[in-house]
Amino acid sequence: MPELVRDIPPKAADLSEWYQAVCYRAELVSQSPVRGCLVLRPYGYGMWERLQAELDRRFKETGHENAYFPLLIPESLLVREAEHVEGFAPEVAWVTEGGGERLTERLAIRPTSEVIIGTMYSEWLQSYRDLPILINQWANVMRWEKRTRPFLRTLEFLWQEGHTAHATEQEAAEEVARMLDVYRDVAENVAAVPVLLGEKSTSERFAGATHTYSIEALMPDGKALQAGTSHELGQNFSRAYDISFQAEDQTQQFAWTTSWGMSWRMLGALIMVHGDDRGLRMPPKMAPTEVVIVPIVRGDGAAVLDAARALFTACKTAGLRAKLDDRPGQSPGFKFNEWDMRGVPLRIELGARDLEAGVATLVRRDRAFKEEGQKRTVALDAIVAEIPRALEEIQASLFEQAKAFLESHTIATNDRAEFFRLLEERAGMIDIAWCERPDCEAAVKEATSATTRNLRRPALSATCVACGEPATAQAYFAQSY
């Protein structure tokens, strides 16, 4: 087996080591000279473009427009919303010098953009006729993390952040719920990653928000990964940054604002959830390359190469994201392993005997070696039409596999000892009736390093499983990334 694949350690033995190896070996990322900052290579950026396109289309379908706001935020603006700045203070990077001169005021490199966007909304908003304001920004942000890992936690990362302003609290709440469902739709129906929806606890809430909601995915090691968040900001930022308007009754009122975001962490979730010992397994909707054609050339091979090129052209004409791997000097086996490692959903193998028989071999990446249905021959004149059907089957198969794992590792318990044992064993999402008290959550975290992932109401029993106080909600607890 080529070095390229052999150097990927078994996934089950050490998920972290496997994950790092796959990210670099599949050429998704490279390390940069700046600690904690990554270079996103073309294949990795292709994944980001797929996610971006799917999200952006849905944002525009729900009435949102894209804009762009500055990277730098004056300190005097940042400190106006006290809870917000306190929540982000440990992660903020500051610019203190420019052009060889000391700045008179420090500039924060945005950890998120509520402050600068809220400042602009205060200028733009005059009347209820200007509402709602529905804007999304595609941007990079920086948070000064101590420990970093590709996609999951880096100093600089890519994301989108939506920021909206509304005339009423109900409209803002509806916006938050709508965008959380957009995230669920993309996670499940594009990335094929099943998620759990709910509200964050007080301790896990976004700094400055009145309510935070999230989608949570479960990784193969039993840890949760927060894959998207949607926040009701109430009137907190409106009061801090004077986002006010004249209402229909001529009174002056503060707007109700929201923010919501999904980052390239979703790519990290996809990699961990679907990958196997051979490397990546891409859901077709997220794959930069849906199908790769590998001609098997022996001797002259001109006829095989011509047929492979014709098939490649037909795939491109049909709108498929296809590649032709006709590189000389590499064996077919090497190419098969390389594209398997990079997770391309479908491979078409075409050799001289296939050409004589008028067929090609279609190989599915979602199936294991020699598993039933992994390989089958298809008539050359029918293969382009067959590819979309195969891709749909792979998309559905990967989601069902991941959903089965989440369901089998989501465990409800009413027994306190079992609850703590399951958390210590990192058994998955542990579902309990909970009291919602921050000191109870802190005690669970101290004992197990687990926190609430999100909540649903009402509680299904009267007593908190963790501490015995009256329960007010159902909560998923788990360790997290």
C-alpha cells in the first residue's frame, strides 16, 4: 500500500491522531508560519465552497443579503456591551501599532461582529419602515486559542455570521428558529451529519444574548461538537449601540436583534463522522469531486485513454464535478488508494477488457472493500445517467450510518450513578431531566468534564438526575470539542 494511505493510523485506536493525519494527508490544510493559523489548500477550500454555496442559497431564499464589515473594532465600541466584552476578553487579539506609530486607541481583531455591525445599524435604522434588516457576512475571525486543531479550533477561522434587527421580540424569535432550522437542514441533508437541536444553558449561552440555540453533532469518540448557533440578543446590543427606530405609533423604540453563525467546524464534523481507516468519505453534496475516472492502461493504451477522456467530457457536460486521473508513472492501485483517501464518492475504472465489453466498473467509496454493492459493472453508454442515482444512494447511506450511531449513543437515564458513569465512559449524549442551575452544571463538569450541550422543555420527570433538585428541562450532557 502506498505511503500516502499507510501513514493514516486506525481511526478507532486514536481518533485525534487519525483526524490530524487525514486533514494533512488528504491535502485539506497545511500548517502556516503563524502558530494556530492554517493554510486552506484547494481541496479543503473546495469543501468550504460547497458548504458556503448551500448555506448562501438558503440565506437568500429566506430574504437575507450579503454585506461586509471591517476586521478591526475600536476598543471604545467593544466595551459598550459589558457582558459581551467580558465573555470574549480572553480570546481577543489587539492591534496596538500601525505604520511604526503607537495607536491612540487599541483595535480589536474581530472575534465576532455584533459590535461593528450594531454600530452601523444604529446609523442606518430610522423608522419601522427600515425593518427588518437581514444581513449576512462571510468573513474570517480571530480568537486567541491556546490549543488548536484543524477546522475544530484555530486562531483564525472562516465562517458566516448573520445579523438581523426586528421591530418585535416575536419576529426576532421567529428569525432565530428559522435560521437554526437552516443549519439543521444543511448539516443533515448536505453534510449528512445528524444533529440534536435545543437551547443552550445559561452557562453556555453566547455572551450578551438572552437565548442561544444550537445544533450538536456526536463524534465517534463520544464527544459532542457544536456545529451551529443562533442567538436572540433581545435589546441588549440595541441599547448599548442605540439601534432604535420610530415606531408606527410615533414612539422611539429599541430594535430586537439576532445573530447566528456556522463556521468551518462543520467540515471537521463531516471528516470525523464519515471517515474510515482508508481516509475521508465525502457525502456527494459536499464533495469537491463527485466522480473520478481512472483509466487502466497497459501497453499502448491509446483506445482506453480516448474512451476515458470521452467519458470525462460526458460527465462534465452532464454537470458532474468530475476528474480524469490519467497521470503517467503512477499505478492504478496507487490512484485508487489516493482517491479513496481523499473520499471521492464514486470511482470509474476503465481498462481494455472493459472497453471491449462496452462496460466500466463503478466503485462506491461509502462501502467497505468487497462489501456487497461496492463494485459493479455498468454499460458505458448508461454510466453517466447512472452516476446521479448512485450519488443519491451514497448521500443517503452515509446519513443513515451516522444517524444510527447518534441514536445508539443517545442514552436517557433517571439514575444518578449511571449518569455519572456514562459521562466518565464518554458514552455519548446522555439525556436527563435537569434543574438548569449553573452550580449543578459546574459540579457535573468538575466531576466528568462534561457540560450541557442543549436543552428541551418540558422536563420528563420532576427531579434533576444530577443533583436531586426540581427539574425544569431535559438536557443532553457530553464532553465536547
